[in-house]
Amino acid sequence: MMVKDELRKAKTQRSPRPPARILGVETSCDETAASIVENGRVILSSIVASQVDLHAQFGGIFPEVASRQHILSIYSVVEKALQQAHLTIKDVDAIAVTRGPGLPGSLVVGMNFAKGLALGSSLPIIGINHLEGHLYSPWLYRADEEPKPEPEFPLLALVVSGGHSELILIQDHITYQRLGGTLDDAAGEAFDKIARLLGLSYPGGPSIQKAAENGNPHRFEFPRAWLEGSWNFSFSGLKTAVLRVVRKLEEQDQPLPVADLAASFQAAVVEVLAGKTMLAANEFNPRELLIAGGVSANRALRQAVQEQDEFPVHIPPIWLCTDNAAMIAGAGYYRFTDNQRDALDMDVLPNWPVSEL
Ligand code: KG4
Ligand code: ZN
């Protein structure tokens, strides 16, 4: 009987993927992004036009403002991605565009632009799930960097972003088994909401991380929702617990110990995210771990998963944790070389779950 490793090797040897350059387009939230990636791994260019400053005044993303800003930025962002790679659209083999999940009005801008470009240049178009994009971010490296070791299957992945917190087993390229996800707020959403409560700036993740640097993570023992017997997460109880402490201190006219609150909150989120990932790793025994999504930029979370030495861990560099189009082009390569092509009448899927991939 062939052991697993031999089977995997045989499979790779049977089907080497052909070379291809993919143009990725991403507009699911508040970043307008385009990128060219070669062979699913090498970033030839990556342009991200962030709308953070625009939304900071609202303390969160204002959907209509986001979609209109995408319209203003998309043409020049794609043009710059081609220029930075010293390529023209004729040098590209396919266009991969984020189809969902995300804000409908924002997704539509990238989708329509990508369709127009595909039609005008006779290129195939492939709709990509944004979370699948995040999953492919650890494969990427810049053309001027040393190639990174390729993640090895089966992988256990934790994807933590502003909209999602998911535990996923990746058996092989584009082969997923969703184990669980958040029942209420996503991890990033919890960071953003607590930051607002503490008077910290948007986006909340980096602000909480910074405030927490000078804080005592043990000052407040906030609840950890382990949800034993499932691979789900819940952060609403934690959010309510922080809110209760803040209200009590306000009623007593006491100044908010922002650093201690931020550190204690961050410790509770990180302990559950890292803890449940390790529990799942021990249960499913993957070869390696993969952490991705905006919250994977968090230093405490990175440290917590890198501290263990049972499983090698792949985490993208900080600039590839948050939204970008290189990850969409990366995922697009594996779908393109698996012969996926989408029709020009495909619609966006604002609530597209990983379980349907
Ligand atoms: O993946 P992403 O850029 O967009 C979505 O797909 O949602 O994730 C954005 C989320 C935001 O909620 C942001 O607060 C969070 O990632 N984030 C962080 C950090 N950097 C970004 N959360 C914790 N610590 C960070 N350093
Ligand atoms: Zn994202």
C-alpha cells in the first residue's frame, strides 16, 4: 500500500501545472487592488489603494462611499499593476476577480471592470472566493525575494478577517473541508468594535495591538468562549463583558484604563484563536498549519501560534495579511490550471460561504 506521502508525490508528478500569469482584481471591501502573479507564487506587481482615511471619519466602512471610491480608483490601480510588472494585458493569461463574500456594491465594481477587460482582451475570467484568496496568501513571495517553502498538504487553516473567522482543513489545492466558524462577530469585527468603544481609531486591530503594548493582559479576566465539542467561535460574550466594564467605569466617573482593557481583550481573543487551532490540529493531525486574513497581522496571535513546535506554521508577511489582489491572482492560478472558467454573466456572491467551494 502506498503511504500518503508517496500518493501525494505521485499526484504532483502526474499533473505538473503549466506556467501562467494571472491578473488579480480585488474590491470586496475598502481596498481597491490589482496584482500580477506568476505560477501562483511569484508577485510581479501588487497595487493596493486603501480607503482607510476616507472611512476613518465614520469609524467604520460606509458601503456607498466604498463602492464609489472603487469606481474612481479601479482603472488606475489595474493600469499601475501592469506598469509595475513591465507587462501589457497581452502578457496575461487570465483574469481572476473576487466574486464574494463582501459588500455587494464594492464587489460589483471589480467584477464589472474585470468582465470588460476580459471581453476587450479575449481573456478567460475566473471568479474567486475572497477567503480562498486569503488561504493562498502564504504561497506568495515577491519576484526579488528568495522563494519561500511551499505549504504542504494536508493543512489546517485559520482564516481570521474583518468578516470571517474560519477553521478549514485543506486536503489539496482547492479541496476544502470547513470545520467551523464564528457564530456571531468575526475576530476582526470584534477588534474594530472594541476599538471604537475604547475611543481608538479605525481600523481597530492595529489600534488595539498598539494600545495593548503598554497594557496588562491580566488586569481584566474576560471570558473565553471555548464552545467545546464544536470548531466554532463566538466573540459576542467577550464584547459584552468589555462593554460592561467600560460602562461601570464611566458611571463611576473613572478614566478608562485603555491599555489594560485593550491588552486583556486581545489576550482573550488570541488565546481562543490559537488554542482552538491547536486543539483542531491535534484532532485532525495536518502536516502543517496556515494562518491568514487581516487579524493574522496581529503580533500576539503570530507569537502564540509560532511558539508551539509540533507543526510548521505558514503565516503571510504583514503586508499580505490584509486585503490585496496578489492572493486573488494566486488562488486564480490554481483554479485556472484546473480548467475553471467563468461566464461573462456571472454575478457577485456577497454571502458566498467556504462550505460551497
Ligand atoms: O482581511 P482583511 O484585510 O479584510 C477582510 O477581509 O475583512 O481584515 C481586516 C480586519 C479588520 O477587522 C482589522 O481590524 C483586522 O483585520 N486587523 C487586525 C490587525 N490588522 C488588521 N486585527 C488585529 N491585529 C492587527 N494587527
Ligand atoms: Zn480579507
